[in-house]
Amino acid sequence: DNDALCYRAHEPPELARRQRESWDPMLQWAERRLGASLATGTGLTHVDQPPEAIAALRQAVAAHDDFALAALHVLASVTGSLVLALAVSQGEASAAHAFRLSRIDEDYQIEKWGQDAEAETRACNLARELDRAAEFIAHVRVTPAA
């Protein structure tokens, strides 16, 4: 119900443009591939999603076995986006690409105000965690069941 890709900045215009250009293709993929047409909004006010979109996302999640579901949870938690997690899971996006997309806001702030060493360390750790989850999900998705 609260995918980060659905919550957009109104201002500054440059940040809004980056979000639109980076996130819209992923939402379009979710609509084409998963049948999930998600609504977007600006600001932090909750955006109600169509029940059909929620059902489509639930179906996509349910297609994962327990091991893949554990990795999917990590992917979604790190990126703040089930759409990005599913894109990684289905080979539409690499872990590195999904991580970059999930950090549009943070990267914009870094450009404006500079890098914080503690935040940079945290981001590196999250990127590694995302990589490991992506490696794991790729392994369990291709390993035949016994």
C-alpha cells in the first residue's frame, strides 16, 4: 500500500523530474508485467491504491517460495519498494540499479548539502545487503526443487 515509488516530491523541480524519469519506467513495468497499475501522489499524504493493483502485487509475491520470499522481504525493506524488489526478483533490474533508484532523494540531498560519513557507511552496508539478497533470490529461483 505504500511503495516509495508512489510518493513524489512536488519541489524542488529538479528532484521531482529525477523521480519521474527514474521511477515511472519501473511503475510502467509493474503495470505491463504484473498488472499492477499504481497511483502516485506528491508529498507524504497516503495514496490509495486500486484494489486490482494490490491483488496483482499479492499474486506476484505469492509466486515466491519461502526462501525467495525471505530475500524479497530484504529487497523491499532496503529499497522501500515492493515494485523494485519484484523487479530485481524477476531480473528486470539489478540490485545496484534498484538501490540507485531507491536513493534518488538521498543522492539529491548529498548533492545539495554534502556527504555525511555515517550515512555513507550505512548506504554501503545497505547496498551490500541488497546485493546479497539479490544473489540469494537468483540462486533459489534457478535451483530445482528436490
